[in-house]
Amino acid sequence: MLSKSDLQSFRQCPRKLWLEHRREFADAGPLDPSTERRMAEGNLVGEMAREALGKDFYWPRSLGSWRENADAAWESLRSHARPAVEFPMMHEDLYARADALIPTRGGFILQETKSSTFPLGADGKSPGHPKEHHLDDVAIQAWVMTQSGIPLRRVELNYLNSRWRYSGDGRYGGLFRQLNVTKAVARRMKLVPRWLRGARQALAGDMPEITTGPHCGDPYACAFAEFCQSREP
């Protein structure tokens, strides 16, 4: 069984994925402060993004296995004409969870929330290009979603609005700004089967021989960097 996070690890470094799946390497020590801060910020931003959908959203219940959760959630989604959050999806042996599926005419909007600010172009006003790993993230979700039979109409990255200012009284309207990445994601979805095959092959073999380099901290700091450095001359 592989998850979206597994494919993201593979994209960063096949050895990182391999080590994460070996019990003897699973505990790489405590998280560094920057990673802990990023996770805490992500949880807070995710909570506020759910609140922005309104009070009438649907959160699928957790039943057991990943496949059971995904099958039950899809059956329930058919009878709910409201946004679904933390929605489990699965195709073959790949599992992903969508931050939000928002019903619209003819299907759903797949919305992925990031604790980053909305990317702006050189003029500081027009939309800019999102980070590559953000597109990879949502492309994996979109591929699993469509392959499992859920109709996809649009893909959005839900960013923090850098122009937003808190006006008081607990009002957070306008905190988020959505970037339509449907076309960019459609191109990347075609690559997901290749990433999935590569991840399977990496896990099936011996530890990949990869030297350390810039990829050890891009897009995220790798917990195995010291281990890998210790194996080099």
C-alpha cells in the first residue's frame, strides 16, 4: 500500500522513500524545529480552511482499512450535496486524502490548502506560478480521484491571501485566495503512473545508491540526511 506522501518522498529522493518503509530506519530522531513549526502551521491553516467552507460540510467517518474508508466515503458522497473534507480516495494500491471536494455542476472541485501565500507575478498583482511540489501534490490526488470514478471539474490550490488584514470580531472572510491549476495538473496527472511504478521498484530492491545534495532539503529537509552523509567518503 502506498500513499500520496510516499510518492512525494519518491519524487524528492528514492532512498528517502526506501528508508521510510524500513522499520529499522523509521525512527530518525526528533523532528527539527522548522518541520514541527510547518506541521503546526499546516494544521491551523487547514482548520481555518474548513471553517471557510461553512458549517454544513461533510467529514467522512473512519471505518477501518484505507480501502474500506475510501469505498464508504465515495458511497456517502453520492448522497451529500455539500462540501466534503479530509476525503479518502484510493485506486489500486495508491491512497490519497483530499482537503476538500466541493460539489459543482457536473462534478467536484478538488481543493488543496497550503499554508503558503498566494503566488504573485512580477507585477505583484497577477497570479504567479505555484511551486512544483504543490502541483505534484494535487496531481497525485486528482489522478486517484478520477481513476476511482469521482468526476473532477476543477483543481484549486487554496492559499493564504497576503493582502488580507484582520478586521476584528472573529471575521476571517477573504483569508484565502484560490488559484485555478486545472490545466497544469491535467498535464502532470499523466506522469503519476510513472511515479507509482518507480516508487514500487525502489521499494522492491536494495537501498538506492544516491549521494547527498541539494535534493536533501528540497522541497523539505530530509530526516535521513545525516545517515546518508555518514555513508559517503
